[in-house]
Amino acid sequence: MNQQTQPSPREHHFYVAIAKFLFHHPEHGVVSVQDPIKVKDAERYGLSPLILYGLTVAGLPIRWMTFTPVDQPRAFRDVLLDAWRNAEGLRGRPDILRINRHLATASPELARDMAEIGVQVEVADAKEKSLPASLRSAQDSSRWLLRKHDGKDQSLNGSIQALCRDAQNDHDFRVRDGHRGVSSREVEDRIQQWLALPAQVPVPTVTGGLDWQPGPWMSSWETSLPPDQPRYFNLDGFDGRTWLVTGEKAPEDIVEDDDFWADSDYDNAAEIAKNLVACWPNSPADVAKCAGITLRELQWFTSGKAPLGRHARFCQCRFKTDTLSRRLPI
């Protein structure tokens, strides 16, 4: 007698965080930042943070996102029910909703509320890799959501509403056409199998107030950022988006000629230091100590993420010069 194979449980990853690449500006509306910036540093540019809420189908590149101002958070229940009713690619509610320990602590009643509609909440182990990867992917892709809008409403609520529409449209497009170009035939087949599943749309329910407590865990990505560098706003004339670009804004009256690059002070110290550290027999920590800087400062400098202070640059140049005649003690 043949036994019927039980279908695998449907699983969604649910994550919430301060958006890493999107902020609101009273004049420019929603702004994408070229490189992540700490919330406190962003305030100097008139930028206010946004909250990103996202759901990803476990193991597949199918994602839905929405956003709110940081001081107007939405209840988790409302976000989840909204997604499961309106995001076609999610195929309704899952059997398993995987969250991290921060969300579990912030919303103690979430597991009970989800159980009432047939969803089992599971808290990911600290060594879990796929859930953090879903969040990182959502953060990275969010900066490209913005579309050019004809309306002039750059207010906080107007800009957020437009951003949420862009996120919904992006989800709809990728479900309809956007996944046909995935590089793996196996992944493409699994996507089509998933999209063929019947939708498990939850029954609309009346929800109460906010069911979770925001906290510092929402911007934990700030801990790995280098010191802030000069930045400036730049309007992309092609798609109408405004970016906060890292670097010094070039004077508008510069006229490029044949002598422009010859007269410029091209600095490749970071590239030289990177190559030097890579081939040096001692550890990068030893090199940093000899140059009078911390290992993290050395890593930020060689990767081009942050400059060195004047004293540190002098020590580093001295170190490069000394290597021509001697080595660090091994």
C-alpha cells in the first residue's frame, strides 16, 4: 500500500528593524543612503529613521516589505495579516513563522495570537543563518524600491505611503515576472511549486493596540559601522531619486581639462596598505599595533570605509617606509 507523502510545512521568516538604507527628509522625501549611517549621524542631515517590516518565504527569493516612521510603529498582528492577505507570493499564512529572540522578547503574546489562526511561532537559534540572511537581503534591496512619483508630497506620511506602494508593486512584479531570470533551474522550479500552492488567507480579525516594544536591537547593525564620513545629497536625474552620497561634493564650477588629473593629489595610501598587510608575514593585528592604530581602524582604512587621523597616517607612512629595510619581529 502506497503511503501519501506529507507536504512540507510552509515557513515564513519575519523580521523587523530600523531601515539601514532608507530615511525621510522633509525636503527630499524618502532618501536612499549610499553607505549605512548611524541614526544619530543621520540626524545632522535632517534625516529621520524608518522601520522596515518584512516577510520572506524560507529558502526562496520571495519577499514582502512595508515601512512606518520610527515613532509610528505598527502592531505585528496588523503587519502579518496585511501581508498574508495582500502579498500573493506569500500564499497566505504559513504553518511556521520563524522570528529571532529579540522579536520574541519584544512581543511575548505573539506566539499565542498566531496559534489562534493556526500559525506556529518558532524562535531561531542563535546560530541560525537563514533568518539573519533574509533580513540582510531585505535591507540591501530596500534602497532600490523608490520610484519617481509625479506628486510633490514629500511629507512624512505621504512619502511613506508612496514607499509602501513601491514595495507592494515590487513584490507583485517579482512574483509575476521577476523570478524567471534566476540563475538556478532548481530554485526556479521550487519557486513555481511554491506559487502553485493554494493560498491560506487568514480570516480578517479585529486587532488591538501595539503588541510589541521597540528597543535598541532594531539598529544593532550600527555597531559594525566605521566613523562617519562627509556626505552630500545628490538628485539622480534619471529616476528622480535623491541619494545621500558618501564623499565631498565636487565644486560645480570645475572645468575638466587635460591637466585636471595631473594636478590632482591622487592618494592611494589605502590600496598600498591593503596590499602590504596581505603579504606581510605578521598578523594584521601586529601591523596595526606597529602603525599605532587599532585593528578595526586598519581594516576600515584598507577597505576605504574610513580615513586615518593625521597622526595615524604619519605612523602608517613611517611603517611603510620602514618595511623597505626591515621586518616586524616574527
